[in-house]
Amino acid sequence: MSNDRYDQGMVTRRAVLGDAHVDRAEAAKTDMDQAFQALITEGAWGTVWSSDAIAPRERSMLTLALLAALGNFEEIPMHIRATARTGASKNDVLEAFQHVAIYAGVPRANHALKLAKQTYAEMEADAAADKA
């Protein structure tokens, strides 16, 4: 499969999530979800994330806030890991989740923050192991 939006989506997806994550996702594709994965790559990564209307840092914060507000917690760790590439700081993430607390509810923000803390701890442990 090759088209401009898909190709740009793969470039952006790799830039935000990292090659290792995208390689794992690509290896896990089956005939059943191949078209769905193309939709995600073209729509989310080739259109939304590839737009230069919003900087990656802000897009990262928006994505995390929306995931938390809607209760879509499964993708929060992946997008926390992406902050290392988008430039969103821990404080940026905290601010986004504080907005979630006020506008969408404390329990959702609290759970998102718990996942963020766990993910940052894993990232720090991985970085320490890489240095050893």
C-alpha cells in the first residue's frame, strides 16, 4: 500500500512513536485489521498529526487530555512515551490532566495521572538500564 497520505503518516508516526513501536505494530497486522491500520495511519498520522497548524508539543497535550477525558486510558502510556519526541514536558502533561479534572472529572484525570507516573518511571528505568 502506498499513497501520499499513508506515506506521510508512516513518517510522522515513526517520528512521534519511534521506529520500535511502529515496527511492532506493523508486525502484528493481520488480514483482519490491515485496512483499519491503514485508516489510522492515513487519518490520524497522515492528516491530523502531520498538520503543521499545531506544534507536536501542543498536539501531544491535546491528545493526552482527550484520551483521559473520554476514558480511553489504553493509549495514554503510548502517548506519554511519545512526549520524549514531541517536546511535551511532565509539567505540560500535568497541566493537561488538571484541565481534564476540571472539565471532565477528577477520577479520569487521576487515573490518567497514575498511568503517566507509571510510564515515566518505566521510561526512566529503561534510560538507566541503557546507560549501564
